[in-house]
Amino acid sequence: MGKVLIIGAGGVGQVVTYKCAQHPAIFSDILLASRTQSKCDAIVEKVQRDVGHPSISTAQIDAEDVSALVALINDFQPELLIHVALPYQDLTIMEACLQTGVHYLDTANYEPKDEAKFEYSWQWAYHDRFKKKGLMAILGCGFDPGVTSIFTAYAAKHHFDEIHYLDIVDCNGGDHGKAFATNFNPEINIREITQKGRYYENGQWIETEPFEFCEKLNYPNIGERNSYLLYHEELESLVKNFPTIKRARFWMTFGDEYLTHLRVIQNIGMAGIEPVQYKGVEIVPLQFLKAVLPDPGELGENYVGETSIGCRIRGIKDGKEKTYIVYNNCSHAAAYKETKAQGVSYTTGVPAMIGAMLAMTGVWKGEGVFNVEEFDPDPFMEKLNQYGLVWHELHDVDLEL
Ligand code: NDP
């Protein structure tokens, strides 16, 4: 039994609130706080109607203001804070957790607002301070990073003596019926995919042009999709935590229509993050674009199809080469039915709740800052099956990569 503070009332925050509310014996009191309190209230109204929980409240917070966070935390006194606002707030929230003695969990690594760049160094730098205070910070507990990292840890624990080649493959085979929309925060999403690509090979990071490498990959229950090599944050921690890896890459599917829209957005300057003056007001083009694009949290209602995300691994077991695939398929419609949110929010929010559950019940313990693959993957894998993200394994098959 314990109190949990959830920060961020977007699509992911909604799923985390639904999923925590389903387990009142563990999450006895829930406070959902975000920049716009009315969004928290709207989520809690749905959660109380669909699930029902004895104690959920809401609050307004600017998560970039450490003293406001400290006041909110001291007032509510949670055991754990689940941060599902934006990556810009990682450091201020970690700072507030340190000042108040609260465990921390997030789903995306820190990114400065003025530079489209994300890496773990900023958050790993907090390790000693968390350790000294006897606190645990769990980084990257969504799907990717998160479940893909746990899948890799599970493969290393049960199926390989050495992992040599890791390919993480992320397919959204769903259709939301809109001409163009992103599946999570458009600003963060567009910053992520318009960056140069990067992969790891033989101890080095190799940079690629955006969308330079494309493979046609087959996804279970979806079929063949163009998959593009991107840089993704879990690669950084996985090659550090599994040093036998010789090559690690990340692939994501995009349809031609999506890429055409993206190209136009970039060509006309709407993906820019430098402020421009418009009628005496300073605006950031990408932030303005976010305001006119569909809200990812509202895409769920008519969303059909599935996501399919997994790891394709080649390595050595008992002296022989082995291949292995582990993946989850998530139906957008089933996610919507349960949490009124689409599959991408669902596949991020469910793992965040599971990580929080393992931390609150003392199954995952630690002092310092950790990536999820550093914990025992078994209880997490068990709970994925129990709480809505059933996974499947294939042994000694063609990896296509
Ligand atoms: P949304 O944009 O839908 O929601 C973000 C929420 O954070 C909004 O409610 C927003 O408030 C709130 N917020 C923004 N700034 C602040 C602030 N300064 N103080 C308090 N609240 C703030 O995003 P998503 O729900 O789609 O994504 C949430 C997080 O999950 C992101 O960090 C994203 O990167 C991560 N993610 C991780 C994935 C994974 O697999 N690991 C996959 C998908 C997402 P307001 O409503 O006022 O705008």
C-alpha cells in the first residue's frame, strides 16, 4: 500500500492512471498533477467511471519549477513519482525527488529544449546523489525504452550466453483515419525522427542520414512494412549493460504518406525549434505545429490495427549460434476499450505502472539511477502477460536482418 504521484496528463498519463487505479491494494492513493489541471480532472472522471478507486485527486503543477514540485510532494508525501510529462522536465523532477526523498520513474530520457538531442549522461550524473539518499530512480520504463530493454535482459538471462547482434523493431500497423498525426507528443516525436540516425557497431557509434537505411521487415499479424533505421535511446544503455553486443540497431516503420507529410513540414520550416517573431510574439514553429495537429490522446476512438514491437537477437548459446525473436502485438481498439487511449499510449503506460508496482512492492530494489535492464526481468515479464501486453517468443528463425 502506498501513495503514488503521477505527473503528466497526456495519453500516457491517462493510461498510467487507469492502470494504477486497477490496483488499489498497491496504489492506495493517487495524485495526478500536470500543467493543465482540467486535463487531470477529465482523466480522473473517466477513470472513476470505468474503474473506480477510493482515493484519486488532481493538482496543477509546473514540473519545471523545483520549489513548486517540492511543495506538492511534501504536501502529498508519495512513495514514488511516475513522470510521464515531457523529457524536458526529467532533471527538475529528479531534483525535487532528491530534495523530498521520493523514488522516481520515467519513460523518456532528458532532452534540453533548445537542442534536439537526447542522451542518458545528464540523468546518469545523478547516480551518486540518489545512492547517497538511499533512493531509486528507474529510467526508461515505457515500451521502447522499457519493454524492449527488459526483452533484451530476459533473452540474455534465459536464452543466450552472449548476445552479439540486437535489432529492435517497432511497427505501428494501425490506422487512425487522420491525414497526419503523431502517436505521442508531436514535438518530441518529430524532434526524435528528424535527427540523424545512429547505430552501434564494434565499439563505435555510426551516424547515418535521417531515413538513409530502409529494410522491408515482416511483422506478425501485420505483414511487410518499410522499416527505417533511427537512433533510439535504449541503444545507449543496452550496449553498456550487455557488453558482448557487437551491433545494436533500432528500426521503426513509416508509411509513404507519413514521410511525405514530414518532408513538407521540414521543407517549410515547421519542424524548427528556433523561436521566430510573429506579430510581436515569439513562437517556436514545432510547438505551434503541435497546437494544430491532432492530440495523440484523442486518436483512440476509431483507431484500428495493431502495434508490433520486439527484439530480434543473434548470439551464442552452448557454443552454437542461436536466433531469437521476442515481441508484443497490441491492438489499438482493445487499448481504447480498456483505457480510452490508443495503443502507443497504452504500450507506454502499462510498463510504467508495472515498474512502479515492482518498486512499490520492493521486488525491484536499488539505490541510485538505473536503466530497467539492470533489474530482474522475470517479474516484469510475468506482469506484462497479466496486465495487457502479452508477449511471444520464436526460436531459431530467420531474423530478416
Ligand atoms: P502528451 O503531450 O500527450 O502529454 C504530456 C503531458 O505533460 C501533457 O499533459 C502536458 O501538459 C504535460 N506537461 C508538459 N509540460 C509540463 C510541465 N512543465 N509541467 C507539468 N506538466 C507538463 O505526451 P504523451 O502522453 O504522448 O507522452 C508522455 C511521455 O511519454 C513523453 O515524455 C514521451 O516522450 C514518453 N513516451 C515514451 C514512450 C516509450 O515507449 N518509452 C513512447 C511514447 C511516449 P498540457 O496538457 O498542459 O500540455
